[in-house]
Amino acid sequence: MIDFVSLGSVKVPVKDILFIKGEGNYSNIFTQDGRHILSCRTLKYFATMLAEYQFIRPSKSALINPDSIQHIDFKSQKSIRLVNGDVISISRRNVRPLREQFQA
């Protein structure tokens, strides 16, 4: 298991990552201490690299650390609220698989 995500000269501990937001061919990494780190890697790259940590992909443009989830609303908002207050929406296609994953 890797403990750090290496982004050039910056190393970020995996446990400090709240979520990663994809923006085209770039990814914006949001950490617990409030930093935003822009990477030239795609979200797919991070999804495969962090698969062993069970990061959740609620939509095409987000990857969430399961340890940073505060609340999930599958009914009205279809969103995930994180410990820092950010809200990530769940795509229509992923509502059912995520609900089944969290009920198991």
C-alpha cells in the first residue's frame, strides 16, 4: 500500500485527502488542511492509484475518500456531505450502486 500521493515535488498523505475533483485533463486535490493542489493527472489516474483505499466515485468528476464522508443523502439531494462542509453531488447512474454499497 502506498501512503503518499506524489505530485511532483509535493507528497500528500492519502489519509489527508478529502476529495479529488476532475477538471478536464487536470485534477484538483482538496486536503484536510484546506489546501487545493492542481495536478496534471486525470481523475482516472487517481482512481486506479487509490483503488486499494476504496475511494468512491460518485460522479464522472469526483473521487471521495470514504473517511471524509459525514452524511449521504440518497433521496432528495442525492449528494454526499464531507467533514469540511463541501457537498458533492451523486450522478443519477451511481445512486443505486452507492446505496447498495453503503447498506451492505
